Amino acid sequence: MSSASPISVSPARLSAAQVLLCGAAIVTLSMGVRHGFGLWLQPITQDMGWTRENFSFALAIQNLAWGLFGIFAGMAADRFGAFRVLVGGAVLYAAGLAGMALSPTPFVFMLTAGLLIGAAQAGTTYAVVYGVIGRQIPAERRSWAMGVAAAAGSFGQFLMVPVEGWLISGFGWQQALLILGAAVLLIMPLALFLREPGFRGGAAPKREQTIGQALREAFGYRSFQLLMAGYFVCGFQVVFIGVHMPSYLKDHGLSPQVASYALAIIGLFNVIGTYAAGALGQRLAKRHILAFIYLARSVAIVVFLWAPLTPTSVYVFSAVMGVLWLSTVPPTNAMLAQIFGVAHMSMLGGFVFFSHQIGSFMGVWLGGVLYDRTGSYDVVWYISIALGVFAALVNLPVRESAIERGPQRVGAAA
């Protein structure tokens, strides 16, 4: 372990309102578009003659690429600031959506909807925006601020999913993707307001830890490993539900509008859940918040599968899952900053998120594979229940206090 003194970073110069408003708007666009991808499953597979596994595999690659590229996007944001990463991510997002609309084969679809959009999401979502929040918002308000940003992503789902459904029905699935490709370019002007003073000119603030030292410290720390394990489960559950629930509902005779409303309800109630998780993280043990969220998800899925499937039961399930949907994000990232400090926060957040995306890959891919082989999503629902219990248990032993570096305890105050 390094015996360094607290890491020296630039003092906060951007106003909290500026950081939160622009960060929230960026996450709203980026996450809002992403949350609606499940609406394209049946239009694309039916029009192109592809299987659900073809579509699911591309989105599984997208989630894996998002996690993998997120590590390097986090390193770049820590080194050069968030602005350049956000601009590059916006360009990739627009290109990926256009390529997704025009892909002639499943392989090209995998490259565009998978690799390109995955890389774009790495540069336009939580790891990068949370790095700015961590550096610019004081520690005593950091968990709350992260809750606000996560709530914005949830509002994006509530706002964008019905819009995406309307675009598909009004313009067709290809034109809808091209329209969204133009819309995500709005991230570029918003990123101008997140140019951190300490990074202007391309120079990062002075750090007492190198990247290698920070990584060795984190991966050798038990609590970091446990957070990664829990985040794997989060990715598995939410992406399986987000992508496959519209088809699950249609398979059981419910209209496509029910699926659109269900995803929108998840987004609306997630605004409440993520904000509450961030606010409660200032007062309660974050590991207890996470354990409750994962266990509650498993209970909600059990009740959903047990109850008769009607539009009402779908909407109730969506509201409950919405409260629990991305509410893991603020406490997890706030703990990272609390334990390790903020100098390498985007990078460490990228590694934890990579674990989340491995889970996402497994959730969305297994959903397609097991459906094609069994004609049902039941097995994947049961796996989701078991994983939720596992994640609740592994989060309980996490140590939230700042890691000891030599004779000094540093971290959240870095």
C-alpha cells in the first residue's frame, strides 16, 4: 500500500447547480435512449428475419463493451477531464444508432448496436459524470448529489421510453433510431459546462498515487471485491428485465403499450428510488441500503411470478422494481469515494461497473438463449431471484470507512 498523504486535487470551482443540471441532462439523454432498446427487439427481429438470440447477443456485447471501455473512459476522464470523453462518447453514440438502423446482417448489428454504442455509453454515463461530481461536490453532499444524477437517468427512462415507442409507431424502427442519433449529439454542448478548471490545458491535478498503485490497492481490498460481486447481480437483473420484459409480456397476451408503460413506470419510480438511496446514504450505512435493495428485488420477482399476470400486476411490479432499479448506483459509487478518495474515482468506478456489465451480458444473453431453447423465460427469472439473495449477503460485510494508507486514514476527504 502507498503511504501517501491525502491526494491533492483542484478545489471545487464549478457550482453544484451547474454540475448537477448538466450532468443530469447528459445522463437523461444517454440512459433514456438506452432504456428503450427492448422496444426494438420484436420490430427488428421480425422485419430482418433474425432470432431473439441475434438481437440479445448484440445487446449483450453492448453491455460488455460498455463495461470494458468504461475502464479506459474513466482513466481518460481522470487524466484529461470529463469534457473530452463526453464529446467523443456523443459522436460514437450517434454513429452507433445510425449503424444500428442500417445494419444488413446480425454481425454488423453486433458491431454497431454492440461495440459502438457500448463504447459510447462508457463515455456518456455514470462513471464519467460521477467523477465530476466526486471532484466538484463536497464529501458531505456527495451521496445526495449522486442520487440526483442517478434520478436524472431514471427520469430519462420515464421521458424517453414512451417517446421511443411513439417514434417507432409513427416513423418506423429505422427512422426512429436515426432521429435518436441526432438527439444524442446534444450531449456535446452540455459537456462544455462540465469543463473542470483543473483539467484545462490537458493537465490533470497532481496525484500522490499512480494508476498502478490505485489498482493494486483496490483489487487487494476485500470490500472492493464484494462491491464488484454485488454490482454483477445488479447488471444481470436490470438488463434482463429491461430488454426481455416487453417480449415476455407480449408472449403472455398483453399489448405492446403495456410494455411501454411498464418501462416508463420503472423510470418514473426509479427517480424516487435513486434520489432516496442517495439521500439515505448520508445518514445510514450504505451496505445496509444495498443489501435491502437486492433482497427486495428478489421478493418482488417472486410475487410478480406468483400473481396472475394482468396490466395492473405489471404496473405494480414495475413501480416496485422502479424504486429498486438503479438505486444501487449512488450508495455504491459514494462508498468508492468514501473508501478510496476521488482522484481515481472514474477509473475505479469503471472497474466496478465492468462487473455490472458482465452481469448485464449474462442477463440479456441468457434471456435470449434460454427462451429460444425452452420457449420460456422462467429459468432466467429464477436465476435472478437467487442472485438477488446472494448480492444482499455479500454487501453486508463491506467496510465503508476510508482505507488506511500507512499511518494516515485518507479517502473521503481526499
